[in-house]
Amino acid sequence: MDSTEERANAASPRQVVTDLPGPKARALMARGTFDMQSRYRAVVMDEERSQGCWLADVDGNVFLDLFANFALGALGYNHPALLEVARSHAFAAAAANPTSTPFIATPAWFDFIQAMEQQYAPRGMGRIFCVDAGGEGVEAALKAAFIQHGERQRVAAGRPANPLLLPDEEQQAILQGTRRSDAVVVSFSGAFHGRGLGPLSATHSKVIHKADLPSFPWPVAPFPANRFPRERHEEHNLRLEAEALAELSRILDQHAGKVAAILVEPVQSEGGDRHASPAFFQRVQALAAEAGAAFILDEVQTGMGITGTLWAHEQLALPRPPDLVCFGKKMQMGGFFAAPAHDISQFGRMYQTRNGDRTRAALALATLRTIDAENLLTNVTETGAYFLAQLQGLAERYPDLVTEPRGRGFLLAFDLPTPATRDDFLARCQRQGVFATYTGTRSVRLRPHLITRQAEVDEAVSIFDATLREMTR
């Protein structure tokens, strides 16, 4: 029996013994108001007592964690494999001796890069580019797409690809900002790609993300959010996808020669767990190729096994690899993979001081190896299907409350009638020791740790059922 099964078979530690937040948590939160982020804080974790899928707080409350810190967590709390790495001398040395990794690396960095190349990169990828977080990875991928687009345009016009070979007056115009690219990125309604100004220009899910911030005037195509169950809404979904593809084609024609990339999530997570069919993504990829644009998949939330395959796009039956694939969250770092044709080779064009934190790389590699060793992709596939079936059962028992259960693996969601109803449901569940979160306008977002087993699913669903029953009275 592996360690995750032993944890799942143990008696449930779930308990809520104080008001939420409890007195110790409230006292600590009062000390943290200098932090601009303090208003978002929901839990003060006891990081020693939190174990596996169970999140303990400083007041002795223990929650079944279906939140995983907005899908940041992969192996639960205090997983032995990660603690072993974190306690090692090599990890301490990497933390104490930060490097500008592109210039100065250590042998362990090459272990990480070789493992990515040989085992864990998406099929067809020829390069990796590492930064600190997922949104930064999307930003870097957009830069790579723009760089390649600009170089290609210059070569087509009989001019040098290398900007350092341009006439001095053109180089000065670039430095002064008086010569700007007219290239665009096409993104989709409902998208979320990060909070930097580049990714925000391709984000279209919530007004609060973008209000008062400058934005590139890039075109937006409609995303054909499928209705569920799909078999009941097949005609509707096909019509929406056809309309979205027709509009995307029109946008590409309107901006012919100027589209550097099409950027899309395999599942729109922040926008409300919105799905489209594999056929839709296949056609988007084909349209990108016809337009001479990079096809970029943002797998920050969907990557690293949460859908049951290491990368969600493995389930889309794409006829060829994507051009760029962004990663983050569970990788504990950000960045992108690039197909060989999308390598940026000129010195200095793609560079940041760190370009790879060695401590985060060590945790990423340990996480990936543990996913293999504990057969967690199979667990996510099988337990995720079981969880979805239980959610569908809730929809049948409470049709006035629960609608459209959906998901791939542990990337799961369902809707409630209104935002207020959804928020009430989540608060009630938390008071019963199950911690989930929100997405979109009225959806419950479930992001179990990859180690979650059927016993924890049954416990969560029993609390969901009791809460919904209470809400119908």
C-alpha cells in the first residue's frame, strides 16, 4: 500500500471547533493588515499539522481541502517526497546561493532540464523557458510569439531578422517607442491568462481584473462554453462552436499578416470552468497555422496532471503539437515549452536574471517523479470520474440548486442559481469542514490534490448533500 492510500484509509480528521476564522487566526490576521493582500485571507494554516488532503488551521480546525490554494497544490500538505527534497543539503545550498541561471548553473539544473526534455515536456516540444510564476510564463510566451512574428515579417520584406542590423535611426525609434509593432494576439471571451499587463490584455473574465489599467487593443473571439451534460445539449454546443469559429476566422482575415498568436486555455478555469470540444481546439489550431500565427495553449491551471493526463491538451487529439505551452502553479515555477520551430535563439532576446529558480526546479522534479511513482494520473482519472458521477447525482437530487456538473479528472465544477447562493453554499461547507472555492459568476470550483482518494470524495459529497438538503428547507 503506498503512502497516499494509507493516508486515505486513516480515520477522517475533519473537525470545526471554533467560529471561522477562530480567535487565534483573527489575532494573527490583525497583525497582518500592513499586507495589502490581508483582506483576502481566509485561513491561517498550521503548517505542521496539515497533512495530505487535510488543511489544519491554528485554532485546531481541520478541513478537507478541495481548494489546493487555487490549484497550486499537487501532492497535498507535507508530502514526504517534497519534505525530503526541502530538507536536503542541495536544496539549502540552492536557496542560499541564488544564481542567474542562464549564465551560472549547477549540475542539478541540468538534471531538471534533461528530465523535462526526456520525460515530462509535452510531445513535440524542443525547448523550455523558465520564470517564477504562471502569469509570467504567459507573458514570456507572448514575447516569444511577437519576436518570431517580427523577425519573420522583416525577412519576408527582405530586411534583417536581427534588430541590431537595422539602420541606426530605426533602432533609435524602437528605443524611443516611436516605432511600434502592429502585431496582435487573438484571445477568447471568458479567458484568464494572468495579471501582468500583457496577459491582462488577453484576459476577459472579470471587470475587476482590468478596470483602470491600459490594455493592448487586441481582438477577442467568442469562446463557445459548452452546456452540460453534452449529450443533452449537443445541437446547442455545435452551433456555438461553429459561430465562434466563424468569428475567429473573420478576425484572422481582418488582421491578416498581423496575428502573432492565438492564445487559449484547454479549459477556461478562472472564467467559470468553461469547456469546448476537442474538435473546436483542432480547428483553432488549423486556423492559427493558416494565419501564420503561433498556437499557444495556456496550461498554467490545467497542466501537471489535474485533468488525468500530464497536460490537458493530450486529451484534445490535436493533429500536431502546439507551438507554445505555458505552465505554472503545480510546477512551482512558471514558463513555457516551445516547439523547435519556435525557439528564440538570438542572444539577449529572451532573458531574465533568474530564468529558473533552482529550489523550485527541485520541487517540480520531485512532484513529477512522485506523480509517476504513486500512479497519480490513474488516480485522478478514476477518482475524478467517480467524483463527477457523484456531482451528477447531486444534480439529479437537487435540480433547483445544482446544475451543469462538469470536468476532466480533478478539474471539476458545478453551478448554483446565483452568486449569493453559491457563496452561501461554500460558507456552509466550510463550517462543516470542507474547503472549496468559487469561479465565474456562480460556479463552485473543485481542485482536489492529486492524492485525493474515493474516501475523501465520499466525505465531501456527504457534506455537499447535507448542505444542499439544508438549503432546500
